[in-house]
Amino acid sequence: MIIEERQYRIAAGRLSEYLAIYEKLGLQIQSRILGNLIGYFRSEIGELSCLVHLWGYESLTTAPSAGRNWPNSPNGKTTCGNAHR
């Protein structure tokens, strides 16, 4: 299994808003496209407004194609546009 780590910085004071939008619009769609969500984490101490999520793939050949397809899909464009206002 290949584990991909993605890290995002969210504008200060907007993390709760981002998570609410992602949970409502993005999580189910992204999970369907990318596959195996291992975990979604946020910092309580240290650098704030950071998210880390881990996705599992069966091989290196499936990981890059799955990730590239998400932002370009119709649902990915809608979700990313709302989440990164």
C-alpha cells in the first residue's frame, strides 16, 4: 500500500468554516474518487490552521491518476471553489 500525505494551510480563523464545507460538499465525493481515506487531522497545538489527510492507494500507478482527477471533475471544481473562498 502507498500512503499519500496531503497538507493544507487554511486562512486564519476559517478552519471551522472550511471543515463544515468540506464535510457537507467534499468528503463523500473525494472519498469516492480518491479511494481509501486513512485519516484527516488538524493541529490543536503548534502550527494552527493546518490540515493533514492521508489517502491509501494499492500502488504508485493508481495514486497520481486518482489525485489528478479530483480537482478537474465537476464536483471537485464546485467543492474546491466553495472551500477556498
